[in-house]
Amino acid sequence: MPFTPIHMGPGILIKSWLQGSFSLMVFGWTQIVMDIQPLIVTIMGEGHLHGYTHTYVGAVLIAILPL
């Protein structure tokens, strides 16, 4: 579902546990990038709601992209 703010709750909890070794900003941006595809599907009304961006391969590619 393309509602990134819902994902930020667990991200904030993880940030409180891992502090310096977890970037909440990077986590937030990856959630936005991952949710662009389901948002487009929702607007257009066709396609798979959770497509390639919600697979392990897609997530890894998104994670590598900023490097």
C-alpha cells in the first residue's frame, strides 16, 4: 500500500535501538521510492499493486541505487 508514513513507525523504533548504525533518512527515502510503483498502479488502475519494487531483488536494487 502506498502509504509511507505507516512504514515510518517501525523505522523510528529501529532507529531508537540501533541509533548511529541506522539512517532514518535513508530508510524513509527507500520507502518513498518503493511506493512509487504501487502509487502509479493505484492511479492508473491497472498492473500489479506490489510489483518488482516489493521483491528482494527490487529492494536490493533500490538500496544500491544511491551508491
